[in-house]
Amino acid sequence: MNRLPHYLFFSGSLLLASLSFAQATQQEESYKKTVSPIIHDYCLSCHKPGGQGYEKNMLDMRTYKSLMKGTKFGAVIKPGDSFTSAFIMAIEGRVHASIKMPYGVEGGLSKDKIGVLKRWVGQGAKNN
């Protein structure tokens, strides 16, 4: 019978335990406490009635409900899917340069702020 050396079993177990611990200790992002302040500071000047972004695509980011409604073209957030959500794609710059968000912010959002938004969407984009 072929058996794995004990050190491979131990290494694999340690890796799985580390991954489980990292997932268990990952902070749950709060729309009210962490997401909404970023939106307020970097998005609302354009994405509210009368703003340039709102006028172009009807994305209103004043409330959770209006953000989740999306644009005249459809939803921009897919709860649980931060990779294909248009919201995250736009702030990461994975779209045409003309729609990289936030508009006019040199260098875009910090990695920390992008991380907060990605985690929130990945965690289900809850209204918490």
C-alpha cells in the first residue's frame, strides 16, 4: 500500500488549517460602517441626481437600495461575485479607461479601500 510520508500529511493539514483560520477571521464588511463612507467620499459627487455619472447611466449611489438597483443597463453588483461585478471592475480599472472609477481621482482608490469593497461584494453585498 502506498502511503504519503508523514511530513506531507502534516504540511497539507497545516495549510488547510491556515486557510480555514484566515477565512474564519476575515472581517465581515459592513455597508453602513465601511462601504457607505467610501461611496460618500469618492462616488456621490457624480452618482446622484444631477451628477455626471447619474446623468450618463442613471446610477444613483445615495442609498443601498439605489446602488443595488444599478444603472439603466442593469445591476452593477453581483452579490457574492466581486470578480465580475461591474462596480468592482470599474474601481479596479478592468474596464475601458473612460469609465474607470472614481472619475477624477488620481491613481484611483487605495488598495485598502478597494479591498473593503471587494470583500463586501464577495461576502454577499449585505445591507448591514
